[in-house]
Amino acid sequence: GRYYTIVIEKCSAFLLDELNDSKMEDHPVALSFINSIIKNSLRSSDLRQIGRNPRFFMPKQAKVFQNQVETWPGFFTSSWIFQRGLYLIIDNISKFLSVENCLSLIEERRMRHDTNFVNREFEGAIVMANYGPHRTYKVHTIKWSMNPQEYIFDQGDDRSRTNMIDYFKTAYQVHIKAVHQPLFEIRQKRQNIYLPPELCTLVGIPAKIRENKRIMADIR
């Protein structure tokens, strides 16, 4: 196994009472510390964080429109030092998500269009992973030549070889049903990653929904 050395150094010290007489830029570490406490408290609740920013949503209070798109109410939180005081700022926000997973959307479009058309529709789309911390990703393209069963990669410190099906079963206790589905390619700085559309939800209002004036009127 590998051995690591952890070095803990003191980088800042502050008293909460002192923040009332300070400017926000004077205590960036204090604000970061307080925001971390807020996020950890919210994560332990029934709220669901989407992405890394402090945006928390209430999926149990979701509203579904025409069984095609749903909206999750939520809020964005942050702390600020403003006018000689520490404030907690809460803004109301909402998140629109497709009811169907991305694989269902792809299959529906493939019945009427070729792969090039489907690629153009998903290029640049934001999707949410329906497992783990529900991170969001930007799709670069659909890799039609790849699938969860045949995609083999290294994992862990021992660099053991595994396929996507076994990886998700072990890491997230999630079973991939469509073993021959194409994969989303996500471009990242260090290396590209690949996601099964079956386990992703499209973030935002799909194009065909935006073209439906009746549904858009209900959403507004």
C-alpha cells in the first residue's frame, strides 16, 4: 500500500465577534469556514445538493409538467460580512429536469432522426448524474462506438481492470440495464470521462418542450 504524510498548519485565527467590525475581504478564510459549516449542515438534511456550489433543492416538492419536465424548488446560500455584521444570504432558485433519463430521450430521437442529429442536440448539454453526489457535467459528444459492457478502464491504487457495469455495481450499488447503450463523453482537463446516459438526467427544458406553448405556459 501507499503511505502519505499529512501536514496541518495554522493559516488563520478569528473570533466571530471580531467579524462585526471587519470588511469581508479582510477575512476570506473565516467566510470559507462558515460557508463550509452551512453546506455540511444542509447536506445532512433531506435537501439535495446539485453540483459543487451551495445550491440545494427539494426533490420531494418537485412539480411535474405533462409528465415530461419537472422543476425542483431550492435555494442558494452564502455568508457575507456586510455593513458591520455577518449575514446569511438565501436566494430562491429552481432547477428544471427532464422526467425521463437521457437514454430514453436518445432512443426516442433515434426513432425519427439519425445519429448526427442526436449528437447535435446533446452537444454542450448539461446532465445530472443520478448516483453519488449528483454532480452535473457538460456533454461533449455521444460515443456510439462505446458501451458499458466493453468499456474497460483502470481503477483504484492497484490499477485493476474493470468494465463500467461492474464499476457502478461496486462503487454505487447501481445496476446498468442497457449494456449496449452509447456513452456520453465528458471533456476534462486531466482526462476524459464517460457516463452511461441511462444514469443521467437532462438539466434544463428540452428543445421539444420549449416548442410546446401549452407546457411552457403551465411552467410559467
